Amino acid sequence: MKGAMAGKTMYVIPYLMAPTGSPLERFAAGVEITDNRTVCLHMIRMARVGVNQINQLADQDMFVRAVHVTGDLPNLGQGTPDDRRYFVTVADERTILHFGSSYGGNALLGKIAHGLRQAAYDGWASGEFLGEQFMLLGITDKETGETHHVCGGFPSASGKTNLAMTLAPDALGERYHVSFYGDDIAWLWVGEDGNLYGLNPENGVFGVAKDTNEKTNPTALDSIEPGTQALFTNVAYNEETHEVWWEGRTPHHPADATGWRDWKGELISDRNPDEAGDPWAHPNSRFTTTLANVPNVAPDFEDPKGVKIDAIIFGGRTRDREPLVRAIDDLAEGVYDGLTLGAEATAAAEGVEGKLRYDPMSMRPFMSYPEGPYAAHWLKIVGAVKDQPVFAHVNWFQRDPRTGTSCGPATARTCAPCSGSCSTRRARSPAAARPSARSRSRRSSTSTGSTSTRATSTRSSTSTSSAGARRWASARSTSSSSRTCPRRSGRPTDGSPRPSTRRPRSPPDDDGTPASEHLYDAGVSEARFGSLVARGVEDVVHDPDLLTSGFWVVVLTFEGELTAVRMGEVRREEPPVAGRVGGWPVLEGEWRSSLDRSAYLAGVDEVRRRIAAGTVYQVNLCRVLEHDLPADASVTALGDVLARGNPAPYAATIDLPEAGLEVACASPESFLVRRGEVLTSSPIKGTATTPAAMLPKDYAENVMIVDLVRNDLAHVSRPGTVEVDALCRLEEHPGLVHLVSDVTGRLRPRTTWRDVLAATFPPGSVSGAPKHTALMAIADLEPVPRGPYCGAVGWVDADRDEAVLAVGIRTFWAARSDAGRRVLRFGTGAGITWGSSAEQEWDETELKAARLVALATGRRPGSARL
């Protein structure tokens, strides 16, 4: 490192990794010297920075010496045998030397190097505290007024961050409030009153920007909104508007590339065609914000006294070694549990699925003194506590040994048993506190559109797009505009999906009757695609990159919000008998519409005006109907009604409340069907009561959308393999007839689901052409998000490289209104071209809705009131 800063500006950063006045303040002081201004700015948010932090020390020599040198990054041999970077913590000299990084944990030296490695050693050498890679949260029981504080460690991919950032689930929100203290580091010590105390030494959150959006982490977005002075690194930046953007922030890039520079500082508008698909932001793009900006941060997060620790939780990812929750009253057993912590490797993390990876106390990369003394130090510190915390081991990945299905509740639902175990200081089953699957309410969907994020002139804050007005008008009242929409594809060769033979099968019940012949009650979560049935939720993700193994139920909203649920049991069953879950209720009263007749006609006229102006050729204009729904109404029962009254080739019922999915779909249209490397899309464009009633406009629309789908598939298909197998064939369905075309392509090697969805979504048949300007028109003219309607509904079998995703038309879904009522929603729309008649397009939306709405209302087709 000698001479590496020659000719550079050196920044001196005095910092404190604990609130002023903390019992551990003398271990928290440090001075970092860096040659990177960005590091300086990030440290100001991640720690308490200022010369007064050092000047007030009782022992002026008691601070960590930390030196960070960027070095010649492009020429340091990163990832090669000649890698010349090094990151060293000389713990017994309280010195940190890092060479060869520009930001992150290897540059913000107060974070991991000081807050974990150095602190762990200091705590042991002084005999006063523990420095651990732990999350820290508070759970307040509103009925009793008690607040319990829980900390704990989890190996990678075992749920630590999800637990730390959790909010109380909707069904428990009136009972519990969860407060955030930190998701990465906790320092623990024995207070003067003999109790165990803890604090998060950091002052900020250093988060991954990629794929952070309103769906994946709304709390994070609230933490970096305008005025928060958040910082962004390696994101795309608009030098004219001061906006920032990253992959996953919205479903699509900002439509206008003017002024945008990618993470390398190069203008997007100057890219050549070969670079058009290159990322705008780096995959490890980051944001930094202070804890004070986190919406549910605890009110006492800066209290130098820390908070009393009531429970210490360890968790891992194991299918059969651990139960869901195991409370531990014995100190030695609790420490032993933490020291033997492990997680079964996932394919993404280790490459050897199921192999156990040991990670003592989740500190394997940060344990700065021997493991034997480490265990003794834990026993000494916690053993001195007067009112010892309860230990617990949680395992949200346990599988039923008989069926192989997941037994675990969602992490958010752990707050009740955690609080209960803290109160009683003894093991307690979480079952009594855990709500039934049907009792959990969900938030209504929100839209991200294609907006970017606005930063200040110092690139330090963001703004998010509005989800759109949530106004619902009576079918006879005035309303306004709506949102965005997808496209369609895929048709299986045999007309139905095939289950993977690798899935476990349920054994016969005790009476010898095969399980498939039993009726299932309303409390059983399942997804059904024709005769294919999936049960046993194992995991819920929102990132298409994680669809690498297993069978997944997939729902993708029109706004681009993915929910994928890995299922443990997949098999064939005969269609259910009527009334197996108590039947579907009769819905009294009228349906409300997001656009009434006059507003829809005005929308058609506006689309035609835009077509005349040359900005768009075709736009699918939709409205969403809504009806109040009884709390105990099951979409499984609605799916049975639709299966009998309106059979459809891509029918689906997804009743997975723990994943936030209650969808009943009678879609006639496939969006994407995958069989190995072959990808098929089968757009519907053209709807009439009879074949003779098809208009020339219908055929023209279909050809236009086929051309759009051909272009989409070409982005992920091998050159020369995209073909139109059928053009404008007629398909008859209950009460109407459609024009359908089939487009196929052979996928390029190593194409991921992220690649496929980025190229093809939303479906062109339900958005328009050109797609990006059609989506802009939809965002301007539709007043509410479409949600699952016009999105994608189906399944992905990653083990077999097979998938069937339907376009989410003829689709109902349960949601919560802004007033908190449970409601049923249904979308209907029509494609608008220059040759459209506003009256005829309105009639088409009525035609598409009439039969299904009548069935969902509980009356014979044709009798429902829209």
C-alpha cells in the first residue's frame, strides 16, 4: 500500500460505531483514511461521523486505525490466481488494512471489518461483550403493551433479512407491531441490572438496489425517497433530470433514453445495436440510507443503553434435521445450537443441493478468534445474565417426512410464537398463534409502471411512481383512467401440463383410501391447473433468477410483480366434485367498474387520437370490475364454478394465501409454453360471437400482434428459428369465438427466465403496439393497476425445462380495497385500432365479462348485473 495514494486526495473519516454514551463507546471509535470520496459519503450515512466522535474519547488513543486504498482496480487481477487485492484486520493491533476495492463492505471499514471482525475480537479480549452478525427487531403485543426484543443469526439463504425487515402479517397486524433495529450486526453485553442488552452499532442500511421495488421491498423504497439524502452507487443516472434507475426497479427501462448514462458513465443513447440489451446498472448496484429513514425503525434505535434482549434465535435451511420451532431453556444447549448452525446448500449458493454447510453462529467469515474460546466467551457473557433470554431454533424449510411437503409458516407469522416464547420463557407451539391460511388478508396490488427514480443534484434521493388513483366507480357513475398490461403466448402440444415425475407422491391415508379421492377442506392451500394439482408451499420468491430447480406456481401481475411459489407435492387428480369447500356464495348488488361507459368511450377516442398522431398503432384498453366478497369465500370454490360453467384450456385455481395469491382463472390464451428449448406463444386477437361476426379489423390486429410476438421471441431465440406455425385460426369458447396464432422459437443456450420475461412481457395481445408507447397510453388512461389481470398465471417446472404460463384474462382475484374490505376483482378490455368504434369496443368488454361475471355472482350466465 505504500505510495498507492500518491497524488490523490486523502479523506480522513473519524467515526463512531455506537450511539454516544453507550457502555461500549470506547470500542466503537475509529478513523478511516481513504482515497475515495464515495466511501466518505457512504460512511457518513453508515456510521456517526465527525471529529467530535474522537475528541470526546476518554482514552484518546482508543480508536481503530483503518486504511483503505482503492488501487488500480482494473489491473489488480480480480478473481485470478494473480489477484493482488487484500483485506486484513490485525485485530490485536486494532488496525484494518484494505487494498483493492471501491465501495461496500471492503471499503466502508466501520461496517464489517470494525463492526464484526474487530468488535468480535475486542469483546473477547476485554471479556465485556459479544460482536455478532445478528439481526435485531422488536415485537410489541398491542393487547398487553409488552415489547420483546429478539436477535439472532442465520446462515446465508436461511431467512435472516426477511425476518429482520418483516412487518406483522395482515391477520396479526392489529395484535402485533414489529420494529426494525438492524439486519446485519448486533453487539450484546450484560447491563448494570444484570440483563442482556443489545444494539445495532451501525447508523444506516447498505442495501442492494437491483430488483428492489414496491413489491420486493417497499420498506427499502420508503427509506430512499426524496429528502432522505440516500446515496446510490453503480446505478443508471440521468444527468438532465437527476433520476436514477436499476434493473428490477420497474418492469421496463425508462422509455426515453435522453440524458441517461449507465453505471459506467456512458450515454445510453450512444449505444450501438449490439449493446442495446446491456444492463443499465451494475448487478451489485447499491443504496445507502440512514436508519432514521426506515419507516418502521424502532423509536429507541439510538438509545445508548440499548434494548433488553428477550430471545436469541438461530435458524438454518434443513429439510429433516430440525422442526419448525424448537425452544431451548438451557444456556449450554442454546450456545451449542448456535455453534453447530448449518444450512443445506441451495443450487444457487453452493452447487450441491442438500449438502450441509456449517456456519457457527453465522459468523464463519467473521470469527476473529478460535472457536473454543469463542464458545467459552458466549457461556461467560450470557451465563452472567440474571434473567437469561430464551433460545430458539427456527426452520422455515422443514418438510413433512411422509409427503416431502413444506411445513413452514411465512417468516412474518413467526412474530406471535416469538413473542409468546419470550413471555413464558418456555417452549410453546406456534400453531395456536398462527392464523389459518384463509384468515390472512392481503394488500391490493400496486403498480411500478416504467418510471425511474428521481435523485437530487448530488444523486442522493429518490422518488417513486404513484400506483395510480384507487377510485372505484359504480357502473353508472363517472370514472377516469388506468395502468399497464402484458402479452400472450405458449400452447402445449397435448393441451395440458405434465407433472414432473421427480415430485414426491402422497401415500394412502390410514383407511387405505388414496389421498386423491379425499375431499380437501377450505384450509388446505393448493394450486390446480386442470388435473394437475400442487400442494405444500416450500418457498416464496419474487426473483425470476431463482427459478432454477423445483416446481413453481407463478403469478406475474401486469405491472411486472412476480410471485413464484415452490411446491413440494405435484400430481394428477380427478377434477373436484361440486361443493367440496362449502360452495360459492351468491354476490348481491352491482359490480363497480374502474371505468364507466362514458369514461371508456372517451378513452377509446383518446387512443384513436394518439394513433392519428402516429405515436401508437394499437392499444388494449381495459377496465377492472370489483364486488365485495364475504370473508370466508374461497377462490377454490370459485375455480370449481368456473371449471363447470366455463371450461377453458388454461384454467387455473391458485389458493395460496400464505403467498398472497388467491386467483381463479379461466384463460383461453397461452402466454408462454416451454418444452425444453422450444418456446411457444399463442396470442389471441379478435373476439366475436360467431366466426361470421369477425371484422377485417380483427384479422389486421391479429397479424400486427403476431409480428410483435415474433420480434419478442427473436430476442431470446436462436437466429432463424422463430416461425409462425398457425395464423388467425378460429377457436370456439363458451359464448364467443377467438382468432389465435401460434409463434415458436428455439431458445438460445443458457437463456434464463429473467431473459425470457424481459423479452416477452407484458403479452402484446393485452398491451398493444409498439409496446412501450402502448404501455404509456395505458398508464395514462386506466385509473387502477390491472394486477393479475393481463399478467401471467401458470407453472414452471425448472427440473424438466417445462412451463405453461397463460395470459391472465378471464381472471378473478381476491384483494383488499382501500377501505380494507375483502373484494373480488375481474378485468375486461378490448384492443383499440384506428378502425375501432368506441361503442363496439365497449360492447366487446361487456361480452367478455358477461358470462364469467354471472358465474362468479352465483347466477346463471346472462343474469348478472354489471
